[in-house]
Amino acid sequence: MITLRLTTPTHKLDAGEMFVLKGGTVNIDVPTCYISAGDMIIESGGTITASGSGFSQNQGSGKGTGYSGAGHASTGGGSGGGVAYGSLMTPDLPGSGGGGTGGAGGGYLHIIVGKMLICDGLSLLMDLLVYPL
């Protein structure tokens, strides 16, 4: 497992080639991370995750109140759900934390691949909407 532990809230990782092998995990633990690679291969069983790297519990623009869920591109769940912020189609902000004893939001991960991307059983875990470009 590779964990990016950085001192700045935003980080950029540039790689000519990036491989995430079976059983391998790239754990992003900063709120915002940009990954740029010429080629990227993610084998079946490989994971890239930014789960819990966003705003902490009860923090962020869409933080949940009481015991409600955080909002992001839409209102959070429950009677005190967090307000909507950011874009549904082009999210570019880390997730807010849930209310009460809720957890942290997911981090924002922006991946640019210049040439070849192979995802064999892709696992991107971010607690956010994942969509193809």
C-alpha cells in the first residue's frame, strides 16, 4: 500500500507510468490531489482511495447538522442534511463531513492520463460521484 502523507492540503503527483497491482492500494490522505500520468494501469484488486480525506465530521460547506448526512452537489440526507455546494457534473471540491457522529467526507481526486489507461476491475473509492469524462 502507498499512502500519500503530505503537509499541504492540495498536492500534485506526476508520473510517467503508474501501476496499481492486484492487492495494492494508493491511499490519498489529503483533501485535494491531482494525479497526472502518461500511462496508468490498475489491475483487478487494485484500489485508489480518497475516502475520509475530505472535511472532517461537522466541517465543510455542506456539513451535516444533528445526525444528518453532509451535502455536496445536492442536499444531504436527514432532516438537517447539509446544503448543496459544488457541481454535480464537474465536482472539484472535497466532501463535507457528516453531522453528529458522522464521518469525514471524501477527498477530491483528479486523474489525467495522457496515453493509456487500463482499468481491470477498477476500484476508485472517494465517497463522491464517479463518472466517465
